[in-house]
Amino acid sequence: MIKTTQLENFRMYNLRNDPKQTTDVASENPEIFESMKRKMMQLHQEIVHEAIDWREFSWQEE
């Protein structure tokens, strides 16, 4: 459910040099990593805010 998802376990990979995503480079690029993480969390919050909470949705037959 979108409304209940939490973001965790962030990692950053250089897909050009490491397409199999074996080496987390977040600690080598902390400023870029934190910037990307903030943007991802902000986008996630926007999506959660706009999403329908299906737990509260009821199907009504006409």
C-alpha cells in the first residue's frame, strides 16, 4: 500500500561502472547521496499525499 510504505536502506551505485550494483558508493559521494536521498524522500511524500488510501475505499454495486 502506497500510504503505508516507508523508505529505508538507501544505497547509491554507479551504474555505468557497476551495472550489477555490487558496490555502494554512497560513502564516497556523501553530498550527492544526501541530495538524491532528500529528493527521493520528498517525491515519496508527494506521492503518498496524492495517493488514494485503498484501505478506506469501499466498492459499491449499483
